[in-house]
Amino acid sequence: MPISSTALPRDFYLQDTIEVAQQLLGHYLVYEHAGQTRYGRIVETEAYLGAHDLAAHSCRGVTPRTQIMFGPGGFAYVYLIYGMHHCFNIVTGPEGQGSAVLIRALEPLGELDTNTAGPGRLCKAMGITREQNGYDLCNSALYVCHPDSALIHANETLVTAPRIGVDYAGEWALKPLRFLLQGNAYVSRPAPKTA
């Protein structure tokens, strides 16, 4: 396998959610399943900051759906939107915080040969479904590892922008909590140009 098989440690995910969202960029998301190793380079993320963040599922408190978000960092939170698209998130921070990072886009590598720009597309390409909800990313076939090259390439710039599809969240919809590698062809939507 041309990548490290060493998963990032728990301490990485227990950091501040914004830090994790930024630091995940350039790392590889890996899923070893059914004799295949599918992986891609993370090029776009969104931070969801816990119960006070009106765009986060956890703003409604602990429910059967969000219970995993209130656990410790390093676990997968996978949910279904529009009854058809899965979204893959990584729980962050200490137990009880209810925060997570949505993985929005991957640069396809390895055995990925399809569109991975957007959370639904990347889950379909990787084979991630609700069955992986609750997976321990520090000790399972689904994990994040260091890349075999620099995290940020010479043609890329780490930029921030408002999150996508959270217009219902009032002032939280405008907060710059989306992080992407501008210049990478696989981001789901480039950041708007600033004056």
C-alpha cells in the first residue's frame, strides 16, 4: 500500500474543532473494505462547533442521531440527507462538546476513480454509509493518516469561507468555518473572491 497505515492518534481529534478542520487538509482518508483500500486526500472541510452552533446537529442536544457527536473525538458521525446522500463527519474535542468536522471533498487517489467533490459523492465513492457511524477512526478499517507528500502543495492555498447549505442558521451561516485548499481541482466549490 503506497500510504501509511498508521491512523492519526486520539489526541489529534481532541484538539479545538477549528484546528482539526484545518489540520485535516492534505491528510488521507482511508477505508479498507472488501479487499480494497480506497483513499483520497482531504481538500475541503467544515467545522461544527457544538451545541451553541445553530448549524450543528448537536444544537438540539443529545438525541439518538447525535449521541455519537457528544462522545470523545476520533469517531465517525455519518448521517443521511435528503433520504439519499450520506455525509461523513469526524467527532472532535472532549466528551460532551458535541462538535465535529464534515469532510466535504477528497482528491481521489488509489482505487478511487470517480467524483469525490461534495460530501455525498465522496461517501458514495469511498463506500461510507450509516453502517460506519460510530467507527473508531483510531482503531478500525476507516481512518485518517499522514500523506506521502507535503500536506499543502505549491499550487494550493488554505482559505476560509462560510459553510455551504446552512442558511437556516442565522448569523452562524456567515461564519467562516469552511476550510479548503484553493487551487485544488477537487474542492466542491471554490471560495468566493475577496476584494
